[in-house]
Amino acid sequence: MRNILAQLFQQRTLRKILAFLFFISISFAILVVPLEYGKPNAKIHNLEDSIWWTVSTITSVGYGDVVPVTLEGRVLGMILQVIGVIMTSIVIGSLVVLLHRKRDNYEWERISKKLDQISTAVEETKKKTDFIILQKSEKGNKKS
């Protein structure tokens, strides 16, 4: 499993996605603090609260303990939810593609080994049949 995760993180697309998610998370966390700070019933009072909300929203966990109360904050939350779902889908898709590649490579290696065995068996059989044919033709030439 460790090898699969290492290969997954070596993919350039996944690294770009993770960097994008990090950038979006920090940006939204910074944006929502001034929108929510000081509002009645506000749950987001500082950057720490905002980062907690951003991470729980983008990962679709959504504990509900810290939520925006302003319209602008909720709109940012909706955008963040959509981005989180899309990015999670891309990460899962990348993992599925990687696992399929590993399975296909395994199957191709098995097929290749089997073909090598068949090729070796065919060559051995050809040598034996050539030897038998030569033996028969030599016997036929001696009778003449």
C-alpha cells in the first residue's frame, strides 16, 4: 500500500491538485474571517476557526461546529464544497487509474512469461521434428 501511495503522489496531476487545494483552502480561510468577524452569532472569529471550517468543508466532513452566518460566507462555503467534491473525485480517479495500470502491468507480465514459455516449447518441438525429419531423410538416402 505504501508503494501505491508513493506512486500516487509522484503523479504531477495529483501534486497540482493538492497544491491547488492548499491554495484555495488558505485563500478562502483568509477571505471568510473579515466577512464573519464581529457579526451576530458568528462562529468564525479568527484565522484558526476559519482554517478549521475550510478544511472540514473542503473534505466534505462538515462537522457543523464552525459555520459562516453571513450570505457572503455561505456563498464561499458553497463554492468550497463544490471544489472539494470535484477535487476528491479527481484524487479517487487518479488512484483508480494507478491501480488499473498496476493490474494491467501484472497481467501483461503474466502473458509475456506464458508466451516465452510457449515460444521455448515450440522451438524445442521444432528441433525435435527437424531432427526426426533429418533422420528419416538420411535413412531414405542410404537405401537408394
